[in-house]
Amino acid sequence: MDTFANHLPVQIRFGDGVIADLARVLATLGARRPFVLVDAGVRNVAPVRAALAALDVDDVAVVIAPPGEPTLAMVDELGAQVVAVKADSVVAIGGGAVLDAAKGARLVAAYGAPVRRFTWPGDPLPIGPITLPLVAIPTTAGTGSEVTGGVVLLDRERRRKVAAPSPHNRATWALVDPELTHALPPAPTLYGGVDALAQCLSPTVTVARTPVGDGLGLEGLRLAATALPAVVTEPTNAAARSAMACASLLGGLAMNVSEAGSEHSLAHPLGSILGLPHGLTVGLVLAESIDHDRQFAAGRFERVADALGEPPDATADGGRAARAVRRILAAIQLPTMRELGIDAADLPALATAAIAGWIPVSPGPWTHADALAAYRRAHALEAR
């Protein structure tokens, strides 16, 4: 076995109803003045209302998160608010965008500097330990942001996604309550689930992979293979919702052990340039990224195919993984590029942007021509 090191210090509570533990967790942290950033769509959901009403604190600032993906300016403003109310803790309740916004605001408040100074691509300042506690409570099953050290933001000026990755950005506590996902509309359920699928898959094939990440990711894939189609076609299936929430959590942990892969590099320009939801962009290119990467890591992709329940064959070239992903995407009827109206003329510029911000852990090299070819393969699909 190769030498490896992993560090995952997030305290996790998982299960239906665990949002009710928020008051106890804040008391354990000695937090008396929490800053609560909450998604507008869940602010008045009964478990969220009850959890906030039960807080035994001196003061609480409840702020509704601005809609859309977090931007640099949004995070700087939220960080200023954390400082202004003299918060001694941050609580984030929402999807990945809300959790990333809260992580970014906490970083700004801790360092007193604009979040841009910590983002990549660029020349980021190093991020050290942050003493301000963060409690992350996801209400979607997708990003795994409740346990990751990534802060992914939209840089509107440069029309690109930027990130401030550091293990010090991880939450202190993650309360993962599958019941909070039961009322999710179809689109966030679909897109978040695809993102979780990819974040379980890619950490097991990148050059940064470790056995710890493999265990997390492959178990997440096993859960997602059946749970994702079920939550899309049977939204009230509580068992599937729970399994999907767990798959999302495992994907976030796996991605922290390893890293997101080629599909995220291809997906980011579709979001930053064309304005598409993140999980959707990942799904548009996931199978096509596998078709390129499997030539460099066929054995790893064969394990992915096994975890996804794809029948064995004699090829052993990793192609089964792409087939399994295509089967799942067809089952949930993920839209194609053509159905979304993406113009083939935009593909070269997307490839340029993808290569410029490439996450450098793919199983093998990618060129502009490779990225363009992957986009073109995806664009050739009329429907799934």
C-alpha cells in the first residue's frame, strides 16, 4: 500500500430529526450569539422553526440567504454582518450554496479580508485555523458541503467559478437530517442527486485517491445507484431520501479525502458562463468525462461499475462505468445539452474556460481538444 494521510475532523450527527440537536450543539460549543444563515425556502419549515425557537442563547441573528450561487460580493457582505452582530458562532441551514456562503462569510469574518484574497485560481493567501465555530445543516442531498473544506463562489467579473479550499473551512458540526429533504422540489432533488453521484465517483479514480476515500465513495455509489432514481420518481419515499442524504454525506467526505474530478472541471464553465445549476452541469458531462479518463485508470472504473450494479462483461476497460452512469441518467431523465438549447458554437469557449480552471487531479492528461471532444459528445445527444 502507498503511504497516505487523511484528516476529517467534522463531528457528524445523521438521522431523521437531528436538527433538534442544534440547541445542544451550540451549548456544547459555548455559543451565545449565533449568526444563522438560512435558505428562504426552508425558513418556515416546521423542524427549522422549532429548532431556532428552542435556542437558549443571549441573541440570535437570523439572515435569509440571498438567492442563487454565492458571489464574492455576497460573501464579503455576509462576513461584514457576522462581525457587526458580534457573532460567536455561525449556523448554516440550506443547500450547498447557503453552506458555502456561510463558510465564506466565516472566513471573511475571521481574517478581516475580502474572500477573493483566499480564492484560486490566483495567488491565494494561506488559510489557518479558524476559531469561530460553524454548524452546517444541509437541506438538500447533493453537494456534501456540510463536511467539505471547499468554498466555491461565482466571480461575476471574470465569469468563472473560484474556490477557497482548506481543511480549516470545514464545519465544526454537521447535522444531516434527511427529513429536511422530503419537501425538495423535483429539480433540486434531481440536480443535487447527480452531483452527489459524481462526488462519490470521482474521488475513487483521481490521482489523489486513497483507500479511505475509496471506501467512502464506493459505498456512496452503492447507495446512490438505487436511491437517486427512487427519489426522482417517488419523491415521498422516505427510505430513498435517507439513503440519498447518506450518499451525499459520503460523497462530501470522499471528495475531501481525494478531490472532485474531470467532470467538475468540465461542468464549472457551464455554470459560470451559461448560468446553469451546478448539479445539472455535472450530469451533462459525467459519462463523457469517464469515457476519456477510463483509458488511464480502467481498473478503478471497473470498481465504480461494480458499485453501481452494472452487469459484468469481458472488456475490463472501464466502459461499464460510463454505461452505468448513462443508465442512471436516462432513468431520471436528465436533460441533454440540446434539450437545454446550448449552442454548439459555444463549445470551444467552454473548453477554453474548462482548461484554464482545470482541477489538476484527473487520472490522465486533458488538452483543449480533449475537453472540446467531451463537450461535443455530450452535445450530440438528442435525448436520454
